[in-house]
Amino acid sequence: MHSLTEPKQATIGILGAGKVGTVLARLAIAAGYPVLIASSRPPAAIELTIDVLAHGAEATTASDAAGRADIVILALPLGKALPLDGVETLPVDELRGKIVIDAMNYWWEVDGVRPDLTGDDVTTSELVATALPGSRLVKAFNHMGYHDLDEGARPAGDPDRKAIALSGDDVAANDVVADLIDSLGFDPVDLGALAEGAVLQPGRELFGANLSASEIRDVVERAAA
């Protein structure tokens, strides 16, 4: 496995080849990372799309991407990751021990009406963490629209640089993801434990945020007051 002490030596796996997945693939490729990307379709069925939308990424299967990558980003519909029938759709075994970034959101139009995903007692990322025992789950890249992600990358120190908030229970994993966010062109803002990521979900204070790091911290402070 590649060393994560030098983030650009890490291989990024992305499960999901839609708008968010391909935007994150482009950002990672631009930052110098090797990228593996998978969808629910066979690799051959998405190769042309990936070549156009994320040139330089390798189309593969979810199991292969999860097994070979150092950091895996979940960018697929939440309902597919957490199906009602309980049948595993994620490569759980391959993701054990891996840093897994949850970039997903609950959308009833896509996922169906799911009371289990809308309760106030738990965040969707905590549910994903439960479904991935042994993975080091971090919530990130879910609050900013894909257009803003695509157009927002800036070098460190740029006064117009925007921020990506993250949350997770594994402090070391949070640090690795923060480094990844920085290298992709955004300031990381660590909110703390995974449960704190509730503020990033649809309908909450930071969802849709395209803000600087200081502005995100201000919103979080006001929400907690």
C-alpha cells in the first residue's frame, strides 16, 4: 500500500461515476493522484464516459477500486449504499481498514421516502459507518454543489479559496482527509466527531455552503448557540 505520509502517492478510489464522482476524479487527477472509478455498470460500459469527463482515471469495478485504493470516496446514491432490503452493495470486505469518505446525501426523489434516513437521532454518515465495520469513515464533500466543487479549486493562500467541512471519529483519518481536501484546492474545516456532520446534511445550516473556512466556522458557532 502506498504511504499516506505523502498524500499524492495515495491512490484514490471513487465509487460512483455521476456528477459528484467525476468532478472529484477531475480534481484528484489535476492534483496528481492516481484515480480508480467505478459505477454499478461494468467498466467497459463507462470507459468512454470516464475518458471524456475524468481523463486519466481508470474505470474498474467497485471491488477492485476499493481493494487497490488507499482512500475511497463514496459518491453514489445513498439508497444504493444502504438498500432497504439490507443486501450488501458496497464492497465491505475490501473497505475494511480503509479511509472511506462519505460524500453522499439523502434525496427522497432518488432514494425513495426513507424514514430510516431522516430521523433526528442519527446522521446518515453514522448509518454508513455502521454498514462498513472496520472502515475509517469521514464525512466530506457532501455540502458543496458539484458546480462549485468543479470551479472552486484555488491554491493555498488565495483570498478566494473556499472550504470543505469534514467530520469523523478517527482523528488520524480526519487529518489524512484534511490533507486531501487541501491538495484538491480547498481549505479543510474539521468539525470533530462524525455526529457533528449533521450540520452538513440537506436542510441543515451548512448544506449547499460555498464559503471560506472562517465563514463555515461562524455558521457552526451560530448553529451551536
